[in-house]
Amino acid sequence: MLNLLARLKALNVLTDADFYFAKLIDEKQQGMAYDAAQQALAVLLAALVHTAHLQGNTCLFLDQDLERNPFGLAYRTVSEERDYLLEIKQKINFLPVEKWQSALAEHMAFTGTPQQQARPFVFQHNALYLYRVWQDEQTVADYLKSAVKKNDVFLAHDAEDANNCRQTMESRNPPFFVPVEKARNLLSRFFAEKKPETDWQKIAVATALIQPFTLISGGPGTGKTYSVARLVATIQTLQYEQHLPPLRIRLAAPTGKAAARLKESLEASLVRLDLPPAVRETISAESDTLHRLLGVRPFEDSVRFDVYNPLPLDMLIVDEASMIDLSMMAKLLRALPSHARLILLGDKDQLASVEAGAILGEIGQFLRYDYSPEFAALLHELTGERINGSSNYHNLRHHLAFLTRSTRFNLDSSVGKLAAAINNMQAKESWRLLKDSSDIPLAEFVAPSNEVNARQAYRHRYLRQLLQSAVENYQDYLKLIPKDNMPTAAQLRQIFRAFNSVRILTALRAGEFGVENLNRQIAEALRQKELVRFKHSRDWFVGKPIMVTQNDNNVKLFNGDIGLYLGDNRVYFETGDGYKSVSVNRIPAHETAFAMTIHKSQGSEFEHTIVVLPPDYSPILSKELLYTAVTRAKPRLSVFASEEIWLTAVKKPIKRQSGLGILLGKVDEQIENTSN
Ligand SMILES: Nc1ncnc2c1ncn2[C@@H]1O[C@H](COP(=O)(O)OP(=O)(O)OP(=O)(O)O)[C@@H](O)[C@H]1O
């Protein structure tokens, strides 16, 4: 089997890392009394599960699809002479997938009882995991199950209740309980505007007030930060009014840029709340990256805060949670003290993390359930909002809030409608919207026949038109850069405003329409128009935009930060309240940023977003990718696409294999069992 895998590696069906991982397993099993088919199966599964993990899956479902189509071999011709699929089947003696687990029951590298035996590979609920990934998924599932089970809601309806709560919570420092009437009054004050429809923001805050874990999901501008400002204000006001110490509330986000945005937007929301100074001074909008919060040691997998040394906090609020991968989420949950509350903010419909896991999407699925009548009544008591409960409820639903009304783009605007159609996978409708909306310029490319020369000419035309658009859109900020002197603060403001107003987003990293080539081509096109000057586009040239790709605490630059080289060996960056310049020698790893990938654009918005889809099919295209791209537009959007590629992308949701949904699906069942 290993020789066969080596051949498939040479044909780029699997990566070097997949192969060497399988090779390691093969070396370890030498000398053991396994027959040839068992050995072949162990090596095959090692390569398959590793490939699946690199593609973002937390596990590999052992089903007919996998049996029929390992490594996607059923859908591709990798060789005219050899039938690799058949050879794989021969090597494992045509063993059907249902028997794979039992065939490896005695194998030293596999276990079906990971709670008792730690082995590299874990069989669970008809799926195969890498042990570490299985552990992480268990951590997340266990946390959510216990959050759902926890009867930790201390509500006080009168003075006697309040006294009881105080006594019960005496050992807790600081104690926290919710005096219902006071909380109701505060919520009415902070959400004073009477709305004709249900106020889901108010309900989100009430939920987070009483639950140990809450996910507040919503698209861009739906008021997630607005709600969090009111949550924090409600909690600290309640503590203050009851002469209790303030809760230690910390804020974090997966990237430095997202943390800075959270701080800025929370501060703006808090200012408008007009809180008494004694309460205001208990609230900090300081936000950390998750790496910094947890004390992740660079180049190691270890962290400063963990289950033995929990984070010193009572409540943690994490923004842009869709970007958190499974491994980071597990680290976070292990470091969370058992009494602490966790609030995740994010958009469940956006792209999932680059690394394995799609946690927000999976938890978000429970939104399809209703509230129980009791929980609906409790929310009504706190908010005065009419909410329906039903017997089709799920306890996890009581931890979810979903905000839909965006103040940033009107749902009836073209971009709003387009985003909704993409999200609902209405491919034809979304294309119709694109073609008919006068305010979304569409550069439509009509693909010619498959004749090689015709396709080349087509790609060439596509690229030329895109470069023309790049020159038109980027010339404004370049013309604002002073020629002979360093920019003043006022000039910096103008330059950054013009630069930030437009961005080209592309789906791919590599290839002709990938971000690397587009950046080179755009720089060259700008040089030809004498808007920039360089010998090689790799060099620092005045006007060059860069995106930092590595965190560097020393210079306070973080993955995703965007800067402009403006001469004199200095790159300028925006800091919430001004600008800073950093010498080129101290800039951490970075790439040019005329164009950026849609993945990297998560958490950013641009007045004018130009979305470029490749002219040919790529497996990376998905409806989540398009949704993320078009919701960056605030509010102007332009699109370069062919109908065929657009339709294919909208029709393809990302399907990541993971056992979290299965584990969480049992939440209610387990509660019933324990309460019986
Ligand atoms: N109920 C409301 N009444 C008035 N203004 C609101 C309301 N909700 C949100 N806003 C305003 O809408 C804007 C966007 O809100 P906010 O930044 O909280 O959204 P968000 O969901 O956190 O956005 P993002 O996706 O960018 O993180 C802010 O200016 C906020 O003050």
C-alpha cells in the first residue's frame, strides 16, 4: 500500500505530509502479527484521515462515499494505465467499509475506546479521528453539554430570593445573580426604542445574562457589539447597585485586527450609553488576541493558561468566533474557569476557520429548534418581548441568539438581497439579482468553448479587464501620496481613507487568478501607468500595500494588519486613534495587499468591494465563500464572474466532516437520562 501511496503522492493526489504520516504508521507496524490486508488498511486509513484533517474536517466518516471514492479517486483520472481505485481495493482484500473498524480491532495504532486507551487513531460513531482531534472535539462537546445541563441561573424575584442567592453564592468571588425586576428595568432603559417587531438584540442580552454560554450570531452590522455593550453595562450596573464587586470581563478575538475593531466599536457603543462614572470605570473595552489571552507559546503547542491554571476572569466575550478552529476552541475552553460565562459573537453563515473545525456553523444548526415554553416565558419576563415556545425545543437553542436586522446594509438593498439568496443557495435567483441590479456592476465573462486557444484568449481578456479596474480604483490613493516629503497626519488620513475605500478580493491563493499573481500583475499595471515606480514588484515601492501574516508582539503588529509603504524605509499602519510607522526592517512576515483572499478579508469591510471569481472551476468555491465576499461590501460591490462558475459556487455548501453535531444531538437525551 505504501508504494501505491507514494505513486499517488507523485501524482499530487495526496500531500507529502499525508504520505509521511502513513509511512510512520507503516514503520511502527512492522514485526507485528498483522496480515497484509490489515497492514494495508492501517496505512490507507492513516493517509485518508490525515488528508481529511488538512482539508478542514475533524474526522473521516466511514461510509459508502469513502469506500467508493477514497482521495476523490472515483472522480478523477490520474493515470490512463492504472486503476488506482481497484488496486486499493485489492490491497485491502475488498474488505467492505462496515468491517474496517473490526479488522483493526487488535491493531496497536487504533482504538474504539479512547477513554480507556490513548492510541493515534480513534474510531467513534462510525468515524475515524486523529487522537488529539478527537480529544479536542470531546472537550468542546463536553463543555457545551455541561453548559446546557448547568442549573446555574440564579434569579432573584424579591428581597428574600436575593438574600438566598447571596448566601448560596458566598463562596464565589465575586457573587453574581440576576435580580429580575432590576434587570428588566435596565434592559428597558438600554433598549428604549419601541420596535414593531420582536427585539432580538434585547433577547440576546437577556439570554447572555442568564446563561453560562451564549452564541450571538448575526451578519455584518446586525448589532452584535451594540448588544454586548448593553450586556456588559447591565451586568456591571447590577453588581454596582447590589454593592457587589464588578465581574472580571475580558474581551478577545482570533486576530489582532478583529480585537482592535471590537475595542473600537465597543467603545463607541459605550459612550452612547451615558453610564454613571462609577459603573463606566468598571468596564474596559481592551481586547486581546486569543493567542495573547491564553499565552500561546510561539512554535509550541503549549499555553500558559489551561485547566490547571485557569484564566483569571468571570466572563469572556470572543468576537469573530467563526474564525476559531477546533484546536484553539478546545484550548480556550480548557482554560476557562468553571464558573466563567462565555459569549461568542460571530456570523454562523460565514466561512469556517482555515484549520479544521466549523464550530459556529454546527452550533448554529440548533437555531432550527424552538424555545421551550418555560424558557420563552423566562425571556418574556426579563424583556417583555412576546416569544413563542413549543414542544419542538432543544435545550441548546436556549443558548443561541440570532440577529437579522442589519443597520449596515438594508436587507432590501441589492447587496442584502444578494447575500440572502446566496445563503439560501438560490443560485439562479442570485445570478439574476447580480445581472439586474443596476448598483452592482457585473463584469460578466461568457466562457467560450473548451478549445485551448479560445480559453486562453478568454482568460487573457478577463485578466486585462480586472487590471484596468484595479488601476482605476487604486489610482486615487496613490495620487494623494506626497512626492518629496513625508506625509502629514492630515495627508495620512486622506491616503488611508482612499486606500481603505476599495479592495479586490479573490477566491484563490495560487495560480493565474490567485492572490500572489494578481498582486504582481496589479503592481505591474500601476507601474505601466506611472502610478508607482519599482525595479521589481518584490521591492518596497512608494504606495505598496502590505498585509502582515504573522503576529509580532514586539512591534505590536498582528496577522491581518494592513500597512502602506510611504517611503523613507517606513510602513504606516492605522492604530485606533491615529497612525504609527514601523521601519521596514522590523516588519514581520507579510504579503502585498492590492488583492487579498476572501478568507483573509473576514472581519473587514470596504466601501467598494471588488470580488473576483476564477474563470475555471476550483474546489475552494462555495456558497460560504461568496457570502463572506459580498458581505464585505459597505455598500458598493462589483463582481467579476462567469455565470457557470457563479452558479456552481452558490450551489455548493462547505460540508466539513465533524462529529460535534452528532455529539450535541444527544444533549437532550442525556439530560433526560440523568434526570430520570
Ligand atoms: N438597535 C440599534 N439601534 C441603533 N443603532 C444600532 C442598533 N443596533 C446596531 N446599531 C448600530 O449599527 C452599527 C453596527 O452595529 P454593530 O457594530 O454592533 O454590529 P456588529 O454585528 O457587531 O457588526 P460586525 O459584523 O461589523 O461586527 C453600529 O453603528 C451600531 O451602533
